[in-house]
Amino acid sequence: MTAGEGRAPIAVTASYEARPDEVGRVLLLYSGGLDTSVMLKWIQERYEAEVVALTVDLGQPGEDFGVVRDKALRLGALDCVVVDAKDEFAHDYVLPAIKANARYGGGYPLFTALGRPLIAKLAVEKAREHGCDTIAHGCTGKGNDQVRIEATVITLDPQMKIIAPVRGWQMGREEEVEYAREHGIPIKGGTEAPPYSVDDNIWGRSSEGGPIEDLSEPSREDVFEIVTPPQLAPDVAEDLQLDFERGCPVALDGERLGLVELIERTAELAGRNGVGIVDHIEDRIVGLKVRDIYEVPAAEVILTAHKELEKLVGTIHQNNFKPELDRQWGYLVYAGLWYEPLLADLNAYMDSVNEYVTGSVKLRLYKGNVSVLSRESPNALYDAQLAGFGESGGLFSQQASPGFIELWSLQTRMAHRIRQQRKD
């Protein structure tokens, strides 16, 4: 696409979508990659608008944010704001997910869905600070992230306008490369299309597209960046201990750490032992069924330990009930409804339950597997004397069991008798 092409009127289907005459200054969510770099130039050209870039550090490994900022400025951005949001992300987004044992579709731990509402919140804040009337992002029309970002933005600022160029400009990879060449935009990694579309933060990494779309093929080893393929992991198991206080992991192998560092170090331990690979068939909220490969080493270990400790301190009724709320929490966050009142209600319950989730869990990592070795808590609803097969006395009388069984089975026995009489 050349500078003079693509001038057809922009279709607007929602009240918050920006018309060209409404756009004066744009806050662009900027990663430094091809899409958002092309977007930075394209917005200046297409809308004749000023652009302020925003880059958010959520712990993406190997990213040089100074280079990203310099690139945005060279491409004409008025400013490129880089926000180190790792601590906020860990404490205000990942920690609630830990308390809710947050997974989606019975499989993968949520991580991209946790980052998007924070990025959108920061976008609204920085847009206001820099006098922007519009926020732009690089999401496609087929994914969940467009929903998560836009729903958050218009919830926090109903007056803010949004543009999503990738949804409408109809440029493929080759056209984007051509546009970049024409406009002097450096292309990271050359012009060859990358095999996968990747998103990552301190809690996990996702890969999709390319060979992953072939469901008949196993995932290739070249997809894995932070987790060693299990067959290549060490032949000797590695043990670790996680300590929790009120549902929050606070120490690794007896060393107290800040949450960000604890997550990073747990990810390193688990990743080198092949723990945290999830090959997942996923139902997106926009109606598509897709395949994604997730690398979630820290999440797999920490969630396993947390759930085990939670089970130890919870009653039978809490342990039967909470998984349903965990599932609902995961769905709301996956679906981009971070500010849904029900989620706040669920968070209140999660905090209440986790008041007692204090203690230690020892785990073993071995070739892709994580298993619990031991667990202990001052709040454990476990008594070795009561649980053993010897005489317990005190709180538990074995002689009382027959009476309990008679009452416990009463309705079942009545129902069975009545149904048998009808059959006769």
C-alpha cells in the first residue's frame, strides 16, 4: 500500500470508533514490531494526526525498551512513554489470578488476558496526560485482545475514541513490508515472515499461527523459548519449596523474594525442567476455535502449589464450591470484563478464602511434570491422629458412624425403594 492508497471512507460500526475528522492526537500502544511501526506512520498519514507512543513493560524477556523508544521517535512520534508496570502487574493482576487458580478452558493459566486490562488502563491515563482524543492498538478482528482493550478503554473513559488499523487496512505481511520500505521503517528480523505470532509477559508466553494451525501436527521444538522440551530436560529431578502468606507466594526455597523476582526465578527453575507447556484447543469469545501453544512455567508451578495448600486449609464445602467460582473468574477475565461488578464480588470471596492459605508446599520438577511432595500449614484442617487407622477418640468416635450412615443414606434409600415399587 502506497501513501496515496487506502483513502476510502472508514466504516464505523460502534459509537466509540473514531471518524477521521474526530482524530487530532492519538495514543498508540506500541511494541516496536512491524505492525505497530507501520501503524505509527500510517496514522500520521491517514488521519493527519499527531501520535504519542506507549510501551508497557510487563516483563517481556529480551526486550530492549530503549531501542523501542528510539525507534518510535525516529518514526515521528511526539513522545514514546515507556512504563515499567511489572510490579503493578504482578500484585494487582497476577496475584488475584493466583488466588482464583485462574485457568481457561480447563487448561492453560491466564496471562495475556491479565495484561490487557492493565495496558488499556495505562493507555487511558497516558492519553489524558498527553491530550490525546483517540487510542490506537494493533489487534486484529479475529482475536480476544481487541475485546479486552476496547472494553476496558470505553469503560474507563466513555468519551475516548478508538482506532484499530489492522482490522480495516487490509494489508497483509507483504504489503506491510512494502509500506515499511517505502517509508523508511526498520524491519526487525528482516522481511521474512516469522513462523509464529507471539505474546509474552512474566506469567507466560503464547505462540499461534503458522505450523501450529495444523492440528494433525505436534508442536515443533522451534516454538519453545522459555521452556525446555521435556525430552531434552535434565534426567535428574529438581525439588523446590514455595511459601505462601494469605494466598501470596512470598519465598522460594526459604528465601523471601518480591513477587516479580519470585515469579521470574520459579519460571527459570520450571522452564529448564520442561514444566509448563500447554498445547491447547481454545474457544475464543469472538466465536473461533483455535490452537495455541503456551509456555507457562511459573504459573504451572505456583498454581499447583497454591491449589494444594488451599485444599489443605479449606473445608469440604469450600473445596467443592470454590472451583466453580474459579472457573467463573477465569471466564470473566478471559472475556475482557475486568471491571464487571461480578468480578469484584468474586475477588472479595477469593480474598476471604485466601486469608487462611498460609504455609509451605514442596514440589518435584521432572521432565515436564510437577508433583507435590509435601505440604504444611498452621491452618491445616488435618489431624494425623484423627486421620489415622488407630483409635482416635476425642473429636471422632468410630462407634458413632453407623448412626451417621443411617441418616446420611436416608433419602437415597427412600428414593430407591419408591422407584423399585413403581417398577414392580
